[in-house]
Amino acid sequence: MILEVAILNIKPQQNTVFEAAFQQAAPLLSSMKGYINHQLKKCIEIPNQYILLVNWETLEDHEIGFRQSQEYQQWKALLHHFYDPFPTVEHYQ
């Protein structure tokens, strides 16, 4: 199992809209081959920061299966404009 970790810094005054958009985007993620589960947690100390944790069966399920899919294009359209700066995504095993 691979854990994808992304620290998401959201533009000021956009938390509520981001959270609503994430609710729309989450089914795209959970429909993918190799997806196991995910958590989105809001930081207590930094109000516009979140951590996204996604468990995948393999690294390829995320890097190729999801990121090269049509679902990722929809995910990107729903969420990427909220990030400042764009997050670094890392993987752990």
C-alpha cells in the first residue's frame, strides 16, 4: 500500500468554497482503480491549510491510473485553482 500525502494551502477566504468543491471531487478519486481510502483534514494552527492523505494499492495507481485519467482532468478543474502555492505531493510506503 502507498500513502499519498499533500499539504494544501488554500487561497485566503476560499475555505468554504474549497470544501464544497472537494465534496464534488471526492467521488472522482474514490472511483479509481487501486484507490483504498482518503482523509482531508483541516489544520488547527493554520486556518487555510489542509492535509490530504490517500491510500493507493500501488504508486502506479496514483501516478498513472489517476493522474493520466479523464477523472483527473475533472479533479484538476474543480480544485487546482484554490491552491497557493501548488502543493508538493509525496508518497510513502
